[in-house]
Amino acid sequence: MNNRTEMTYFEARKWASFRIKDISDVDMYDVDFLLEKLFDLSPTALLIRYRQKMPAKQWLEFQTAVSKLEAGTPPQYIVGKADFYGSTLTVTPDVLIPRVETEELVDWVLNEATADHLSVLDIGTGSGAIAIALKKARPNWQVTASDLSEAALEVAMENARQNQADIQFILSDVFARISSQFDIIVSNPPYIAYDEKRYMDASVIKSEPDMALYAADEGLAVYRKIAVGADAHLTAHGRLFLEIGFKQEKAVSDIFQAALPKAKVIGKHDVAGHQRMIQVKK
């Protein structure tokens, strides 16, 4: 650690830039994220403080955080917070860090489903990111969120409380403990095949929960489970929205077309042009 007791915020940021310069999957966005979230600063407030002296306690805390960043811990887990769809969420190693790509799935749901009163199920809610984003955008929707992990549900329930989102939570393996029908079912399930680890960032493999990342059957196992119960759990004109892996559009579409032969299955790419989501219209 650097033993200097007086550093400006700018000097601390510059010090961190040298510490991370040779780490391929870490950049200055991560450093700024640490500074902002550790010390409750907006980007503008951080800029204003650049020439101010950082308190000694903060300097020590920042050095410790940067050391964890160097060791491969994602910045969201270091500070215990992540940003998603305009909200700040608590995250722990029990839940997946919500990604910006999943915000596009939320956008798609909100753009396609405009009715004021709908029932929604979020399968595999994790931190509660999708369910909370939908509930905050559509306060009259009745939102239910499920997960197989008790630890994840505790995080999701805390995030719902912090964001004043009235959501029902259920401990369930897909539809195992769910009997209701819903107008919308949405899910970002685990979809990475076990042999795809070689394509992933080391920090993800090391830090994020396997249960939220990997699925058997070349990453398709959870989609098959959802497909089996989709017809019974969707209302007559219900819709299903799913995030998918970047090569899974045909495989996932085929699974749901076979399970719901009369349904319309629509694929959608993200802003980067990658296969990212499908919609199943009953």
C-alpha cells in the first residue's frame, strides 16, 4: 500500500490507474465506480473534489478496495452495490451482478406490454433487478419474483424494501411451487454451458455464483424447464420474455416453438448486434 497520508482525489485516482494498467478486464470505469460508491459521490461531485485532500480513512479504504480489484474481485462486490435501470441495488456473491444488457430486456418488456394492470413473474430473480425495474416503471403491475436460492431471495427482498417496490417473493425451482397464471413471464436464467468457461473473464468465474451462471444440456436446461410449464402458467394472451446466450437464439426458439406450437417466437438482438433475447407470444 502507498503510505502517503495526504492525497487528493485526483492523485488517488491516478495512483489507482497505475495499479490496474496491466490488468486486461479492469479499467478506469471500475476505479471511478469504487470512488463514487465507497464515498457516496455522484460523478459530478467526484470531479469537483479532484483537488481536495482525501481524508486519511478514505485513502486507506480506497487502497484496500483497489487491492481487491487487482486480485480479481468485481468492483460491485467490493462495494456491495450495483446500478441497474436507474436504481442502486445491494449485491453479494450470492447473486449475479446485473448487466447493462439485461436492461434491454426490461426495455423490451415495457415497450411491448403497455397495459396498466398486468400480472408478472420473474423467474430466477437473483438480486431482484428485473422485478424491481418493472415494478418501479409500472406501479400497478402485480409482480412476483422467484428463485431457487434462499440467499438470493434475501438479497432481492432487501433490494425491494430499499427501492419501495411491492413484490411477492417465492422460493421455487422454476414453476415447482407456483400455481398461478401470469400475463408476462420474464427470466434471465443461467444459460452458460460448462465448456464455455474459457471465453469468460476470470473475475466472473472466480466471484459470481455458479448457480446463476451455468446450466446443463449446453446451457439449455433451464429453458427446457420453463418451456414445459409455460403454457399452463401463461394467461390466454400471455407473453414470455427471456434473455439468452449469444449463440442460443435458434436452439431456445426451437425449444419454445415445440412446447407451444401455436405461439409466435420472436428473436431480438442487443445494441451490439448479439443474439440476446426472445419473446414468446401465446
